[in-house]
Amino acid sequence: MTQAVLELRELVKRFGGLAATDHLNLTVHAGEIHALIGPNGAGKTTLIHQISGAIVPDSGRILFDGKEVTRMPMHDRVTIGLARSYQITNIFNNLSVLDNLALAVQARAGSSMRFWRPVLSEQSLFDEAYAIARQIGLGNRTGFPGASLAHGEKRRLELGLALATKPKLLLLDEPMAGMGQEESAGIVPLIENLRGKVTVLLVEHDMDTVFRVADRISVLVSGRIIATGTPDDIRRNPEVKKAYLGDEVIA
């Protein structure tokens, strides 16, 4: 049986009379790309906030890699391998792509309180930073300052900063938001290449991308998971069609 990296058990989060998360259960398996889809207002962002530690649920349990993390602070979750792509959105615009990545590698290594000068002597940090830059398609942009990057390149850098933490689970919350068609097309293979290396929970509105990259899909409607299965399962599920997909045909 495939190991569960993330288990959500009877998770509840209410805002006044609104149940944003309503006794929700979800399991994400090791190595898979698991997509979470649903209509606007379904509770996807609230759920990601709870998994990452930005919001504490009212009740229920969050298990990560077999360990209870329901009330663990966000920064502690990062140190045990749970990363969110937008947790490090504030890139250093005046620093190069390489220096941004090197700082993220340094933070993971536990030396984030050192001054910048000692980092310059640690060649291993920059070797790893170069490798990440190539992985995210910015190998030819390592010397460029963050401020000079196009929007899609900044999103790639954000992904690289998250990958620098060497996560066991990576939460990607709409990684292609605000991108044009060409930029989005460049992100898809990056996500696909994470399969089997990093477990991914992906929230994305682009259904073509979701059905292309996901191993399994869970559908969230009104705070509840109404279906989980392979892309083919979700395509054929009448409840999903009625609640969300409608007559949309996804190849």
C-alpha cells in the first residue's frame, strides 16, 4: 500500500455561520501529484491555509508523514518538509536569481541568521542553487536581478525557493495565476518533472493542466470532498459533472 504523506481527518473550519471546511477527509499519497479542484468559494484556499499552518482548524486532525501537525506553527512545518510555493513570494528584487536561491538553501541548512558575507565562502550553497535554477528553467538567468524577471520567471523562482527547502510535500496554490498561455505552458513540464521526487498537492483552475498532470484529483464543493479518483474517474463522475464540471469535456 502506498504511504500517506498527508491525511486530513474530519477537518472543520467555520467563519461565523459559514463552514469553509466541513468535516473534510483527504489522503495524499507519497510521490503523487494530487490536484484539488472546485468552484470559487468551495474552500480551497482555506484548506491550503490549514495544511500549511497559516490557519488553525476548529476541529479535526492534520497528519503529515505520520505525525500530528494540526497546531504546529507554519515555520516548524517547513522544517519537517511541508512547503508552500507562496510562503517565499517576497523574492529579493535587488539580488540575482542565484543569490535568491542560495539564501533559500542556506535557510534550510540552518544558517539563516548568519550575515551574507560568510555565505559567499560556501560554494556548496551555490552549487545547489545552480542546480535548482536549471531545474526550474532559469539556468540562463542566474545573474539577473529578481526585479528584472518577467512574471512567469518570478513564479518559477518562487517554485525554486520552495524546492530549496527540500520538501516532502509541496503545496502549489494556482502556480500559473496571472500567466499568459506561453508562460503557463512552460510551467506544466516543471510540475510533471516533480512526479515521484516530491509529493505535490496542486490547486489550479486550468482544467486542461489539472487533467494532464494529476495522478489523482479531489473535488471540493462547499467545504467537502465529493469525489477523489484518477482523471478518468473524475471525468465520468456524474456528481462532479453536476456540481462543478458541467458539460465541459476535458481531453
